[in-house]
Amino acid sequence: MALGCTVMVQWANWGKARDGQPYANQGTHVVRLRWERVIYLHEYLDSQRVAEVCRRLVEQGVSEAAAEPITD
């Protein structure tokens, strides 16, 4: 691997959430690597779909679904 590079990944996922409801999303991740370590990660996805599933998970007692975003 070179000193640094940028990798872009396009993805799709689908399945059932813990409550049995169907879930699907798609997006792209942009990852910058330097010396084989991630130094930057940006996600492009439908955040409203993620928020809805997290809301339902909180109602089912999954406390992690209500955690503050990791920012560092």
C-alpha cells in the first residue's frame, strides 16, 4: 500500500430489524487511509432510515440505539 490512499465503497443492505420489520438501506463510504490506518471516514446513506430503526430499538430496550454519536 502507498503512504496514503482514498477508497470508496458502495453498498446495500437489507433484512429484518430486531422487531421483525423489514429494513433496507444503501450508501457509500469514503475512507482515507495512511500507513494502513483509517484517518477519515464519511458515510453517505439515508440517515432517516437509520434513525427510524434506532427509535424502534430504543422502544425495545436497546439502550445503545439512543447513544450519542461518536465524534472523535
